[in-house]
Amino acid sequence: MDFQKLLEQAQQMQNSLQQTEQELNEKKYTGKTGGSSGVSITINGTYEVEEVNISEELMDVENREMLQDMILIAMNDAIDQANAEREEKMGSITQGLNIPGM
């Protein structure tokens, strides 16, 4: 077994993981619900909310619970998108290896 080659591969994988993680942290994800008369929430790759948009139609709605539910759905949609992409990209780098801490 060529340990030098193995160490080089591990270093390349670590560099790829770091670069991919940085790219994912900078990416934006927008969750939506209710179409054009609904709610959209944009988060970044570290799950910080960056923008919340509520359509004008909903601002007149007296049903506060409905608006709260729509915000919750849009937020979860954005988080699901971020998680799915993170799993896909990080998994492709490690190629299914189960390495603790990666």
C-alpha cells in the first residue's frame, strides 16, 4: 500500500470538501408557498434568514394562523433545499465513504 499516495488523496479530498463547503455556505435558497400571493423566504447556506417576502394580498388577511403556517412552510422548504444540495455535493466528494468528521 502506497501511504504517500493515500495521504495525497486524503489531502485532495479535504481541500475539495473545504472548497465545496465554502461554496455551499455562500449559496442562496428560496422557499416558497402560496404562489404569487404567498410567502417566500431566502436563506444562505449556513441557514441564516436573509430575506422574507409576504405578498400584499396576505397583509390584508385577518387569518394570522394561515400566515404563520405559510412562513413556516416556506422556511422549511428553503432549509430542505439547502440540506439536499449539501448532502449531494459532500457525498459526491467522499464517494459514499463513511469517514468520521466528514
